[in-house]
Amino acid sequence: MRPAFAVGLVFAGCCSNVIFLELLARKHPGCGNIVTFAQFLFIAVEGFLFEADLGRKPPAIPLRYYAIMVTMFFTVSVMNNYALNLNIAMPLHMIFRSGSLIANMILGIIILKKRYSMFKYTSIALVSAGIFICTFMSAKQVTSQSSLNEKDGFQAFARWLLGIGALTFALLMSARMGIFQETLYKQFGKHSKEALFYNHALPLPGFIFLASDIYDHVVLFNKSELYQVPVISVAMPIMWFYLLMNVVTQYVCIRGVFILTTECTSLTVTLVVTLRKFVSLIFSILYFQNPFTLWHCLGTLFVFIGTLMYTEVWKNLGTTKSQLQKADKKD
């Protein structure tokens, strides 16, 4: 029952979270910082109340290690949200972030000296090809949309390149953070709830450097049209409603993934998250009418087939969690 409940939370929370993020980004493309701050603040307050026991519970992992992890996590979150302000369309944003397997493999080879089978290398090549196709076609769209004015076209393309750079950096940094987190868990044991709290609480002072941008968007959000919230019949600026729902659905998404990781194998988690991304992508294309050509479809297909190949779903569908854990120990 709990795995089914967790899957429901992941699909309901994560898919609706992407919808509200796109609603925010379409109205105010530069709102990434206020969105990131709100998400961090909400999870930090919840963790302080229920995980840290109002600060009375000491951390199982020393804070000096969390300081390193937090620096990486804060950078990844800010970069990913800020990329939406740099001519990056939401479908490309989702597809590009699906390339985490590539970054994990590259850093795994460099840092952990891991070696993979030819089948896994092939799957990663497929994911890489898919991301390249989608990125290349998006680049053509950016230049064609701004072709009326050569100067504007160059500026739009330059911003788009910065966005791709931000997403690439965030992808590699996220993979490095995953490796660092893996080594910490091996040394101190798994403390996912604790890590979630400190990863969101410790970076909060860093938002002081983004205070001016956050304040500007507070003013803009206050000026947005009023929206009558269903059920409770309360009127509030619609941008604040979108932000509130984005924060709440992100929390539901994170809790769903957390329950899933405790109840299912990493293979199942990867499969559920991949399918969730696919559903979010399709919804974004259909509902928001984002530009999506046949080449984008081909690239997306490559990404998802490559991801499923990497996880070897068809080999492991009948394998229990304990059997997979034994296999992991052998490796």
C-alpha cells in the first residue's frame, strides 16, 4: 500500500509542481530566486519543527560535511531555476535535466574509478544524442524567433547559451553532490530526512545576496490580479497562489520520493521518476502549447529509451528488493 501511495504522491506532487513553476515563469521569467527561496524556507521550517525537534536534536552527520553539501545543493537549485530566465523553454529544461545519468557516469568514472558495461555506455550515448537533438533544435528556434533584428537575435541566442551553460553546470554539480552524499552515507549511515532539512536550512543566509531581486518580485507578485481560491473562498494575488501551490506540491513530491526510496529499490525509483518526467513533459507541450517538433519527439524518445536501458528494467522487474541489494553488495 505504501509504495502505491508513494507513487501517487510523486505523480501528483511532481507533475503539478512543474505546472505551477511554468505558470510562474511564463508571467515573470526572472522569478527563479523567489521561487527557490520560498521552497527552501518552507522545507527548512518543516524540518526544524519535525526533524530537528526545534533545534534540540543534534545532527548525526557533522555540520562541516553538510556545509560542503549545502554549497553544492544551493548552487544547483539557484542555477536550475535561474535558467528559466535565459530563454530556456520548460520542455528543454525537463529534457536537459534528464541527462543526470550522463553526469553521474562521467564523474563516477573520473572520481570513483567505476567501469560500466558496453550496454550502459550505449544507453548513455542514446541519452546524449537525444539531449543534443533537442538542444540543437531549440537553438534553431531561438535564432529564428529573433531573426527580424540581428542584434536582438544575437542577444537572445547569447542568453540561451548562458542558460544551457547554467543547466550543464547544475547537472555536473548535482552529480558531484550525489557522489559526495553517497560517501557520507557509507561513513555515517543514511539520514535522508536530516540531510533534507540541513540542505534547505543552512543556505538560507545566502539569499541575502539575492534580496534585491527577491524584493522586486515580491512587489510584482503583489501587483498581480486577484484570484478567488476555491473551497476557502479567499482572494489573493494570483502569483502568490501559484507560488504557494508550487511550494506545497514540491514538498509533496519530495515526500513521495523519500517514501519510495525507503520502500522500493533504486531501480523502481528511477523508473517512476523517469515516467513522471515523461508525463510532465507531455502535459507541458499539450497544455502550454510549447513548440515541439518531430525532432524534439525523436530526441525525447532517445532520452527515455536510453534511461530505461541504463536501468535494465526488463531484467529486474521480477527481482525483489533484497535480491537487488545483495547484487549491489557483490558489485
